[in-house]
Amino acid sequence: MTLLRSLFLVACCLFSLVLCDASLTGDSACLSLMCIAATTDNTTVQYVLQSTGKQSLGWMAIGFGKHMVNTPMVIMWPNADGNITLSQRTATFYSMPVVDSNPNQVATLSTSLSSASGNQPKFVFTVPATSQTSQDVIWAFGTDTPSSSAVDATFHQHKQSGAFTLDLTKAVSSSATISAPSPASTGASAPGKSATDDIPYSSYQRLIIVHAVLSTLGFLVFLPAGVLLARYLRTATPTWYTGHWVAQFALGGPIILIGIIFGFMGNKKISSFHLQRNHTKLGAALFALYVIQCVLGAVIHWIKPKPKPGNAPRRPPQNYLHAVLGLLIIALALWQVRTGYAYEWPETTGRGLVPNGVNVLWYIWVASLPVLYVIGLVLYLPRQFRQERQAASRKQMENIEQERTSSESQYQMHERREQEYRE
């Protein structure tokens, strides 16, 4: 009888544990520098932030929203004495967040579950649960330790940041706390695979991908195509100019403009438009230079300076400026694309580096474009100068002939008037 009672009690305990497990739901994701997990029992939500150990930890942060401005954040960092600081903050602009003295949800540090030691520190805190079944989050990882253990301590800008959505309806076990992924799970041992490969792209990230593809096509395919077309066909056919402006303006222009618009849209998904990042500043400068270049090309084509009487036509200075500015734009665009995929993408999305094939393709294009242009100069520039000298000589002879004919006409008219006066 005692044995049956004991078995019955064990079964009840196991059944209650199963029911408890079934009531826990949550989601998790691992980025290149940190992992985030959320579990809820419909009363509280437990969040776990853990470093992957790839870089030294200064601080980790999570925010409950889609972008930095006006989003409640929880920022945590380890201190020299082994304690952990939890600071709840908000930001009204893209600057260091300030302490929120009256947050809507008070975050409570779980000291027993957190660890500030080792190369993969883990911070755990809880907040009251809401009726939300999914949670938009932003995150950030900094490598510099804040100035002190105070909740209002100052700290430097994050090393990486990003945004994604956690699905709080997924079933998890009662011991659902994350640990930093092993190299095998993050894909570190598999070339070209990132720890975020299994995380679906957010709408912001998809917009940024479209922005990158279109901007690259416009600046690094259609603009160079127009330059090379002019360089190789200028001496062969008078229709070279049509192909030149079609490639650089009629085709390249709309693609560049649409690519920039997608960049603005992606930026708006996580922020309001601002020019604080170097990539955004250079992008704005590149577009301004492109517009100036198009206007300059139209002026050169439609407004041609007239040479002085008796002088051969010369290439005006704006023609040289047009050529130099065009090459400068392409060179800056090559660097801009590099900063976009090598720095801007991993820092703003946290998805890690792009596949190495992108880097290889960039290097090939950087080497190929100058080589192709120099070959065009060597093969066709002497012929272009020769044709221009011949055309200038013909034009000069035509001008001289026109002046001689004009002088003879004026002399004959003068003679007729003299004869009419004598008569």
C-alpha cells in the first residue's frame, strides 16, 4: 500500500512538471556577438542576454520596439567587483540613452541566474508579462566597459546592433535558459555560414538587401558601362554618346534613385532618417555628385563654346572636369559598397559577415575596372586625339574660308556702292 502511494505521488509530481513545462513559451536567437532568449509563464517574461565570447564584453542591451528612438531599453554590464548593473533607459535621438526613472515595465535582475565571469557572461532579468504574443526587440553589444557601476554611467557606442522579433508562443522547457552557442552551432567551423543563417530576414533587412543590390547595379555596373562604352566606341561610331547617356542616366539613374529610396525606407524601419553614420553621409554625397555629373554632361553636350575667329576649336575645361568627376564617383562607389557589406551590414543587423564570395567579387571588380579603362586609353586615346586634330583642322579651314568669303562679299558690296555713288 505504501509503495502504491509513493508511485502515485511520483506520478502526480511528474504530471505537474509536464503541465508546468507546457505553460512555458518563448523564443531565442543567436547573433554573431550575443544570444537572446525570452521565456514567459504569462505572468512574467524572463530575458537572457549572453555573450558568444567572440569579443570582449563591455555591455549588452535589449530594447522593446523597432528602433532606438523612444524605445524602452535595458542595458546591463559587469563591474570590477563581480556585480552586474541593470540600467533602464530611453533615447530621444541617436545618442547615448538616458536613465528612465519611471519605466512602464520595471526590469528585475536575476542575480542567481546571471554570471559576470568567464568569456561568455550571461545576464538574466524579468519584466511583467503583457498580452503580446510576439515582441519586437532591438539589441546592441558594446566592447567598452561603462565609466562606473552607477545606473547613469556613460558608455561608448555599440560595436554591433540590430533588430528582430521574438515569437513568445513557442513551447519551451522549464529550464529554458540559453547558453552561448558552440562553434559548430554558430557555423564557425563551416566557411560561409553565419550564426544567424536560420533567422528569417526582417522587413528592414530585406529593404537593405534591395537597397544594396540596386545601388551596386547602378553605381558599379551601369555607370562603369557608360564610361567604358564611351572610351571604346568614341572613335568608332558617332552614336557612342547615345549609349553613354542611356547607360548612365536613362538606366543607371532610375536604378540608383530607387536603390536610395529603399535605403531610406529600411532606415525608417528602425529609425528616422539621419546622417550620423559614415555610410549614410558618403551615400548622400555620392548621389549629389551623380546629379552634378549629369547636369555637367548635359551642359557640355548642349552648350558648346565658340572658338575665336581663325582659331581651331579646343576641348573646354569642363570636359576634363566631367571625365575626372566620373572616375571619382566610381572610385567612391567602390569604397561605399565595401563599407556597406563589410561594416554597415554586420553592425546594423548583427547577422555577421556576408559570404566571402561577395568580398572576392568586389576585389575582382576593383582590379578589372581600372585595367579595362587603361586598355581603352592605350588603344583608342591616340586615335581620338588624331581625329580631334583633323576635325579641328577642318573646322579651322572652314572658318578661314568663311571669313575670306565674307571679306570678298563685303568688298564686292563696297565696290557696288562706290560705283552706284559715281553714277
